[in-house]
Amino acid sequence: MPLKSVRFITWLVAILLAIPVLIGLIGTLLPAFHYFPPLGEYHVTFAAWISLLHSSEFYSSLRLTLATGIISPIIALWMALSILAWGYQRPFFQKIENLLAPILAIPHAAIAIGLLFLLSPSGWLMRLFSPWLTGFDRPPNWITVQDPYGLSLIFAIIMKEMPYLLFIMLASLHAIDARKTLEVCQTLGYKRLTIWRKVLIPQLYPIIRMPIFIVIAFSLTVVDLALVIGPNTPSTLAVTLFRWFNDPSLSKRFIASAGSIALVLVIAFVIFGWEMAHCFFTRLTKAERSNGKRSGPTDYFLRLGVVLGLITLSSAFVSLVILPIWSLTRRWRFPDALPASWTLDNVQHAYPLLLELSSNTLIIAIVATVIACLMSALMLETKRLSKTTKNHPFDWLIYVPILLPQIGFLFGLHILLIQINLNGTLVAIIGLHLMYVLPYVYLSLKGPYLAYQEDYLVQANRLNNRPWRNYFFIKLAMLKPAILTAFAIGFSVSIAQYLPTLIAGDGRYSTLTTEAVAQAASGDRKQVGSMALLQAFFPVFIFWLAHALPPRWTKWRLSIYLRIKKCYKQIPKQSLK
Amino acid sequence: MLKSLIAASISGALLFTSIHAQADWQDTLKEAKGQTVYFNAWGGADNINDYIRWSAKHIKEQYDVTLKQVKLTDTSDAVNRVLAEKAAGRNTDGSIDLIWLNGENFRAMKDNNLLYGPFSTELPNYKKYVNEHARQSITRDFGTPVDGMESPWGMAQVIFMYDTATLKNPPKSMPELLAYAEQHPGRITYPAPPQFLGVTFLKQALYELTPYKQALSQPVDKADFQKVTAPLWAYLDKLNKVAWRHGVTFPTDSSQMIRLLDDQEIDVALSFDISAASVQIQQGNLPDTVRSYVFTKGTIGNTHFLAIPYNSSATAGAEVVANFMLSPEAQMHKQTPTVWGDLSVLSYDKLSPADQKKFDAIPRGIATLSIAELGKTLPEPHSSWVKPLEQEWRKRYAQ
């Protein structure tokens, strides 16, 4: 990109990113210290913190949050790395890759409802084996979901996050030239899993560090998944805070704001601890990694990860399959393995609103994601031109919104939107969506964009000195697969946003997601099933396009181009006659 | 002398207002024309959303007011939005014109001056059809005086549902419920407080178990909370041990209980919607052998309302909507079990004979109880009891 005044653009972007973050933080910080004029509180005190630290529910929720929020990313990472190491470049792996897109695209709450139905004592697994094998005419009184230790919640988080990590890893593999490394090491006699463990994973980790942090923050702050499948006596801290924020007695929001700040500190602390643990672990295993042995007993560790990972992936897939079945169900009681009667009513019921919902959803998602792609390209270009290896201010700034708990943070932003008279408009919704879409787009584009061989562009400019044209038609065209993938990820992130849409739009713009979440409030599996299907349709389609378009692009473009050219040639002849 | 003067001036003022009321209402109708009313209402039930759509059509035709539902997952979303607007100094032209609410949300909004009014007692249909003495909950919403700040919309009462195919004699009191649970471990449960139905279950149990019933209608700080509630906790200690999933988790709300009843995980489900069983049978979510019943000593009932935020941009339109919702036509349609089945707030005696006949002709769903069968409604305890009950429950069973 032939940019001038790189420094200026860098700072402009950084300031644009910082404003909403600051406002959001102030909007949470002030009430946390009891300053909140609309409720008649004008004095800064520590009352909210004192009551937070005296609330025993805070500690029990915190314990649960720490357990689920630390264990889930560890296991998700382990499984994702194992599956990658085991399957990379194998024919069967392609099938797994195809499975990732729908899992990434499906909204969290929907997949959780599917999983809940799969695993609960009256769920699908039980129904398949009852009563002929288990002897149960009625569901047993077991605790298989919403267990007090949060195990089912951990499983649900892993199910949703492991595919994301795998997806990101696959996208960043070319940066470390995995294929060559594998070839070289294999000729040296190293076993496949050992190569990954000793050579490739240590190289891969720094590249996927940020996505891992996002997964950690997500596991610590997730609300919708935890509401469906997490324990409620007590619930995780994020859910407890969510309940406090929504408490009818408005004074609860002070302690809720203090709790939000505490949760932010917890996130920072866990991420810091994670990095320390990583350093420690790297040192610990250094000797083993460079001892020259061609295979080792710790390879079994990866092998176990593969088995567990595949089980997780298949349960995610089954949870997905459950949704269409429910959307066509009329009656389905325990212990029937399949619905006793079917109907199209559930799907038809969603039909009248479909046009409005889909057009709102698409406008918001497409505009927000296109802007995010352009901004990412701009930011990455300034980053490339500045030629320092140091991080830009925006390199961490854009991640702040997704690392913060949504509910308190968005309240502050809402006040800002009202003050500048933007609330209830499409612009405001797109703006808030952009805040959540941008980090994901930036992150998935960063690796491929910075790894681009600039020589192509230099050469093109020598041949035909039109820098802007060449930037779009040479550089961006060559980066097509990466851009389309980033677009698909951003698109599905935008589609899934619930609170930002509701808050910025004053609830006046309904999208497929606001409708689906409102339906999920009743938990009706038939309605949720059909809404979730509709909600997943567009992201799955876009992911498919992102996958299918790049290899066929040139062929199609040329055939269209040639056809047009042919027409051109024919027209003058005909007109001459 | 002074007293009679005051009395005279008050009655004079009343007369004055009633003459002006007619003219005022015409003004309101005129002002409302062309307005759009954003109605923030819980959107989790399709039949209720459909009913609101039906109302919107009629209101558009009759008054030229556009009614748009903003579907919420939780009423507090709307309360939070009004609060944010107040924080930003948006004291006019707010984004919400009408909210469906009651109980604690109403108290929170009223106490923090977030509501417009008083308006409800001046609505023509309120004056014509509502009898304030018919039910305590019409003037005292969970013990908080309504003072015309919200307009009644419908009535709710706790009902229990069971499947006649698996259960012959359902337990009809709290002690019977415990005895049943001890015989059939894992088949009885209740929603986790602070979900309102869960709190209502605690109140229902408290009414039956405590010897100090009088204390419940007073603010909680006038009573010895521990002494009054001791029998409740003793009861729950026993019940939770034999409850569904050993009392380790609880259902989130009524719709989950209905699913669990259909899945045969539990034997008795609770609802605040007297026609829930009929509606769910019709939608294929419950077997047609399910029936409703109430406890012998009565169950807790309340009223739900419509309120207008203080900064609404369409107060006239919102009043027109609230007034329409109180018309016999709208209340009748709402009470039809295949539509919603929500009880009318109108006084039967005040209806015209023709309307009375129409109300009599409303079919009842196969699993809906008649007004007579619903029996005695127990009033909600004073709203100040909610918080301590919730907190004590969470302290004891949720950590």
C-alpha cells in the first residue's frame, strides 16, 4: 500500500481504538467505586469492594471460574496440538478440516443446548441405549450435566474452542514451513509426533499466543454457554456478575461493577501465570527436547490427546446434528431414539420474520467485516512499513474489548452512544460489532500478510507503476485465501453478537441472533433448533465460500473475462453489418 | 371546619378532573395519532409474541398508533437501558415507551423515579372495568403501592402440573410434597432462586410452614427473619436431599421444568401461567395426559403490569396501548387458552351483559383450571422479603 505519513495513521488508529475502550472502562470503574449519579451516588467509596470481598458467593464463584477457565484452555490446546500433529497432511485430515467451519459458525448457546440434550440423563445418548440395554424406563437421577464441578461446562468450552485453535494453527503453519521441517526431520529418523513435540510446536506457540489468550479470556468470561450447561449452585463468576447486573434492585450494580473489575484482574493474572508456566515448562523440557532421541515416551501424551480430541470433535458434530432433528420434531419423549411425530411447524413459524431478520443480520455483518478487513490491511501495512519488530500500540489495544467482560463494559459505551445521539442506529450497531470483529480479523490476517513476499509487488510496480492498482490486484489478490478466511471468521463473529446488537440498537434492530437468544430464553429445543439452523446458515455458507472460492477464482475470472471479451469482439462486427 | 373545607376542595377537584378527563382523553388520542410505541417485553414465548402482534394490528386500525415489540430475554435489560439513558442525561426522547413488568422491577423503577405517571387510574377502560378491591395485587404490586404508575395487564397464579399417566394422586401441600419426594427420590424439584418462580416457591412454602403468617405482609425488618423462616429451612434441608439431582442443581425456570416433566425426569412442574399445561400440550411439548392442580390451602397469585418510562417519547401512544390492553376485546382474546390463556384483570360485574356472555363462552383448555378450581389466592409477601429469602437460600444451598 503506497502509504504516506505512516506514523500519523498509526496513532490515529490507536486513538480510535482507545476511545471506546477507555469509555467502557470508566463506565465500569466509576460505579465500582460507588460513583453513579443516576442512582443518586456522588461519593467515591470502597463500599462495593468491601461487600464484594465479604460475599461468600464471590469466592465460590471465583473458585469455579478459575477451575473452568484454566483447565479448559489447557485441554483445548493439548487436543488441538495433538490432532494437528497426528493428522497434518494426511488425507483423512481434510474431512476434519471441513468439519471445523460449521462448529466455528454455530452460536455458542445453540451448540450448548445440543450438548445438553446429548448428555443429560434423559438425553439422546441415554435414549439410544434405553431401555433395551440400560433397563431404564425413566431417566435415572444422575448428574451428567450442570455438575457442581463444572466438568460439563469445561467439556462444552473445549468443544467450541478446540476447533478455533486448530483452525488458527492450520492458518499459521505456512509461517513456520512445517512441511519442509517434517521432511528434513523424517529423513533424520525422527518419529512424526516427536518432530512436532520437539521442533514444530515450540515454533508454533509464539505465533498462536494471542489466540490462546483470547481462548483463556473467553473461558473465564463466558456467559451464554455457562448459563445453559454450567452449574448454578454456585455459578461461575461471569454468570454471577451477569445476575447481579440484571438484579431488580439497582444498587446491586455497584458490587457487580466491582466484580467486573475483579474479573478483569483475574484475566490478567491468569494470562500472566500462563506465560510464566510456559517459560518454566520450556526450561524444564529443554534437555529432553534436545537429547537427540528419535522418539520418546511423552509421544503417548500426544496420542492420548488425539483420541480425546477426536471424541470431542465427534460430540460437537453430534450436538450439531441434534438441532435439525429437533427443528422438525413434534413429539419426542424418553426413551424414543427418534421423534415419534414430525412437523414443519417450527420452521414455518420462523418464516414470516425471516426476510427482515436476514437483511438486518447481513447488512451489519458484511459492512462491519469489510471495514474490519480494510482496517486490518491498513494497520498491517503501517506495521510492515515501520519496520520495527516492536509491537504497535494497537497490537494489544484491539484485543482489549474481547478480553473484557461484556456486560459492564458495554454499559459505559451505551451511555457514550446516547450522549452523541447515535443510539438505536445501524451505524452504532456496526461500530460496536467492528470492535469485536476487528481483533479476530486482524489476528487471522496478520501472519499471512506479514509473511507476504514483497518482491512480487516491487516487480509489478517496475513493470507498471500504478501502486494502488498493483496493491489491490497483485498483493491482495495473492492474499485472497487469507483475506477470505479472515472475512469468514469476522463474519461469523459479527453474526454471533447478541449484547452489542441489543445495546447499540436499543433493541430496535432484530437480527437472527437476537431472535434466537430471545427464543433460547425459554429453552424450547424445537424453536432453538430451528432458529440456530437459520443463524448458522450464513456463516457456514461464507466459510464454504472462503474455502471453495480461491482455487477456482482464477479459472472463473478468466472464463468470464474471455466471454466478455468475445462479446465485445462480436458486437462491433454485428453492428457493422 | 378545616376538614370539611379540605373535603369540599378535594371533591371539587375530583369533579373537575372527571369533567376534564373526557376532554383529556380525546387530546391523548389526538396526540397519539401516528406515534410509534416501542414495547419492551419478554420475548421467550411464541404465543405471547403472537398475541402482541395481534394487538398491534388492532391498535393500528383503531387508533393509528404503531406498536413494535422489542423482545427481551430479561426485563432488567429494559431497566438497564432506561438507567443508561438517565446517566447520559437523555431525559426526553428515550428509546422505550412501554415495559411489561411487575414486582421488584417495578419497585426499582418507581423508587428511582424512572417511571412516567401516574396515568393508569385515568385510563377510560381502567375506570370503567377495573375493580381495585377485587384483588389486593391490583393496587399493591408485591406490596409496593401501584399509585397509578403502572396499568394492570393480566393475572397470574402458581399452578402445579403432573402427568396422570404416571401419578394418580398428586401431592397437594408442602408436607405431602416432601413425603412424595422421600418415596420417589429425584422426582421433585423447584427453580433456583433468584429466578422469580423459585422465590415464589420459597414464599409458598413459607406461607404453609411458618406459624407467623402475619409477619409476611409487613416489611421484613419489622420481623425476626430467622425465627419466621426457620421452619422453611428445616423443610428444604430435608427436601433438597431427596430432590432432582440430589439438590445439587436446580432447573432455571418454568419452561425447563416443563421439559423435565415431558422427559419424565420429574413428576411435578410449576408454572405462574395457569394455562401453561394446555398451551404446551397443544404445541406438542407435553403429553395430553398432563393436568394442572393447585394446593388445597391455595397458591400465591399476582398481577403483571404495563409501565411507561419517565423519558418515553410517545407517552400518549403508550397510554392508548395500555388502555387498549384493558378493553374487554383484548382481555377476552388474551384469556383464550389457544391464544395465551392469561387471566383477565377486568371485573366480571362491571362488564356489559353481552361481554359477560362472551367471557363465559371462552373455551378452557383441557388442562386449565376454572376460576373456581383455582381457589384461594395467597397474596405475595411484602416485596422486602424477596432479597433476604434469596440471599439466605443461596447462602445455604448454592455454595
